[in-house]
Amino acid sequence: MTGLIIAIPSKGRLQDNTHAFFARAGLSVRQPGGARNYRGRLAGFDGVEIAFLSASEIARELAAGTAHLGVTGLDLVHETIAKPDTAVHIVTPLGFGHANVVVAAPASWIDVNTMADLADVASAFRARHGRRMRVATKYVALTRGFFAAHGIADYRIVESAGATEGAPAAGTAELIVDITSTGSTLTANDLKVLDDGVILKSEAHLVASLAATWSPEALASARAILDRIAAEERARGVREIRALVAAPEFTARSAAEQYGCVAPFGTQVGQPLLLHCPAEHAADCASLLREHGAPHVSVTTLDYVFGTANPLYDPLSAKVGG
Ligand SMILES: Nc1ncnc2c1ncn2[C@@H]1O[C@H](COP(=O)(O)OP(=O)(O)OP(=O)(O)O)[C@@H](O)[C@H]1O
Ligand SMILES: O=P(O)(O)OC[C@H]1O[C@H](OP(=O)(O)OP(=O)(O)O)[C@H](O)[C@@H]1O
Ligand SMILES: [Mg+2]
């Protein structure tokens, strides 16, 4: 197999947003045979295979090099992969799947609000009960690293695959480490996040494997796909502005200095001036153009902006030797 394998979530919270993300970039994921078929294709890319996996399997496959690219949460990258910096390359954050991995204690523990408080309680707990405080979690590696960094050794991990927030009430653990976004599951279980208890702020990312075999064909496909993704990302940040002004070159320079606009197709007297303007400055730039005599200014959103650089592919190819 010399092609490119892209692993995307087949279920769970990241699935729908991942499909939407590829669709925005004009990339259509095909799953012949329906949701139970775990291999698919990318329309128009013969050398690309899609592997539908759970988000945690995707992190494992990237580390093992059995997928080249994958969509997964940063929490899973750091939990599943021992040395993420050497095993994977983070291509880009995707703007969805925001959640924090946190240390939470029963709300009734009014004297415990920080990790330092927890360190005190851990020692006292062992002295009083003759056993170590228990932490329920599926984030074993993240928990070990974070507790060690806070000098806490008097605890034991109870591995929990699901419904972790229920462990303290069920009497199977004193504390939990889990992922949360709205916090409603923690609240419903009478748990509170410690003030300095955020272990990791997570978000879905496009991640590349440094362990996979990057054939020339795989690199070529990655280059084309990342070019489209980068063009869509770039387009989202800019607005196209058009106006007829008397001195387009002078006006373009003012817009560049004040708002960071560019005139990608140059300027020509008698022709409408076309600018790409950072989205947040579009209205101010429209005012500037009217001050420069433009009777009408149109502002539009763009689908793609391609440039000479491929900002997502270039750093990857530098690492995998393309
Ligand atoms: N409450 C949440 N809010 C936002 N993102 C979340 C939340 N819970 C999980 N995520 C993100 O989605 C990723 C996958 O979680 P999800 O629950 O969808 O997977 P799963 O289907 O439970 O997978 P698995 O069975 O392998 O654990 C998490 O690792 C995290 O990055
Ligand atoms: O902060 P909240 O918005 O309340 O979300 C937190 C919950 O979301 C996740 O579970 P999920 O619903 O994905 O179920 P799972 O445990 O089966 O993966 C996580 O494990 C928490 O239990
Ligand atoms: Mg979940």
C-alpha cells in the first residue's frame, strides 16, 4: 500500500464536525456500504483510503504509523502517545471538540480547592484510613504526570471506562479525572473542579504520523489535501472588498498600513480595486475606501484563497522528508 491513509472518527462527539470540516474544504468522504463499513474513500483522490475508527484508536494508529493523517482530540494524543513530539506532528487545530481534562473532587470537600490542598488530604487520608485515596479515570498517563508534577504520590488509580463521574457517589473512588465541556455532568454528580486542576485544554486536531511510511504518492496526496484545507482556513479569515477609487495604488497602500489588507491582483487606474482584508477590519476598510472617494464598496466572503505557500504541508514535509 503506497497510498495515504486518513483516520476519522466513526462515532462519538467528533464525527459530525469532522465530516463538516472536510466538506468545507471541498473534500467529500465516501463510506460505501454505509456506517458499518470501516473503510472509505475521498472523492477525486484515488490514492487515499479513509479508515473509520474511534477517536482513541486514531491516536494509537497515528503513533503506530498505520495511518498517515487523523482527526482526534489533543487529550487522546497526550494520553495515548508516550512521546507525542517524536511520534506525531500537529497539523492544525480544528475549532471544535473543545473540552478540558480536569481533576474533580466532591463539592462537599470544602477544605480542598487546590492541588496543594489535595496533597495534604492525600497524606492525611492514608494515615486515617490505612489505604490510599483513589482516583477514577481513563486518563491514566495524564493523571500520573499531573499528580507527580504536584508532588502527590499517596493515591491509587482506579481505571474507569465510562460514567466516571459516578465513582465517588458509588464509593469506588474519592476523586475523578475526566473530560468536561459544559460541566453539567460534574455538577449533576456533586463534583467540583479544583482551582488549578485543569490538566489539559483539549480541542480536535488534524494530526500527522511521523511513524508512517510517507511514500512519494502519500506525500503528493497530503500536499493536495492540505492545500485545500489551508485555502479554506485562509479564506475564512479574510473578506474580499471591491471599490472604484481615483488613486488605487495610494488607497491600497493606506489599507495595507492601517488594516493589513493586500491587493492580490495588483492595482490599475480606472479598474475596481480588489482587496483581501482581515475579516475583523472589513467594515473599517470599507469606510476608508469611501473616504478615498469610492461611491460603492462591496464586501464578500470567500470559499478558498490559494497562495504559493502551503502552510499546513510545508512543516509536515520538512519533518517526514518530502
Ligand atoms: N464533553 C465533551 N465535550 C467536548 N468534547 C468532548 C467531550 N467529551 C469528549 N470530547 C472530545 O471527543 C473525544 C472523543 O470522545 P467521544 O466521547 O466522542 O469518544 P468515544 O466515542 O467515547 O470514544 P471511545 O469509545 O474510544 O472512548 C474526546 O477524547 C475529546 O477530545
Ligand atoms: O461537561 P459535560 O458537557 O457534562 O460533558 C462531560 C461528559 O462528556 C463525556 O462523556 P460522553 O457523553 O462523551 O460519554 P462517554 O463517557 O460514553 O464517552 C465525558 O466523559 C463526560 O462524562
Ligand atoms: Mg465520550
